[in-house]
Amino acid sequence: MHRRETFDPIGSLPSTEAIRQRIMEAEALTQRLRKLLEVAERLQETMRSKDLSCGTISPQSTGASTSGVTGPLLVNKPQAAQLLGVSLRTLSYYLERGIVPSIRIGRRRMFSVEQLQNWVRELAAAQLKAAGAM
């Protein structure tokens, strides 16, 4: 015997507690997004204000088509942690899990400044999108 399903509009609505939980999750995501944007701003400011390199790299020497790059293309682990505004321990955690982009040169782990900037932008965009979806 077929059981006839009926639509119950009140029964299909989320509970008040579920709505509160979603609001709390959205607020937490918004807070994390603000922190990521602060990190991105600090990274940009640090790159503008501090010269972590030994000199200027010209596009002719690298074959790049940009107007000129000042500062390093790669930074070491302490410099990357400083740029991201996280501790060395946190950066190590990200590295162990493959969360942050890095490059291995011999035995050294290096970080592309451009890739770090793109990574922060992508994280911020993803969290903004997730916050907007709620």
C-alpha cells in the first residue's frame, strides 16, 4: 500500500535553534574573514615598507613581463610567518598539512611571496562566498 506524502510547510522550516546556530556560524566566518583580510593588508604593507631582499629584480633578468619587482621572489620560513602574521609553529602546522603553498629548493623550504598573496586572497574570497551562502 502506498503511503501518500503530504507537504507540511511548518514542519519543513528550520528550528529557532538551527537558525541561531547558522547565525553564529556566519558570525564566526565573518570574524575569520576579517582576520584574513587584516593578514592580507599586513602582508601588502610589509612588502611595501620592508625590503626583505638583497636588491631589485628586473623583468629582463627573469623574463617576466611585469614593470619590475622589488623585494624577494622567495622568502624563508620565519619571513613567511612574519608576512602572514602567524607564528612559526602555526606555519609549520600549515606546512605539515599542505595548506600553505611552498617550494622545496634542496633541503630548504621556501615561500613565493606572490603565491602567499594569492593564497590569502583565495582564502578570503572562499570565506566571503561561504558567508554569503548562509
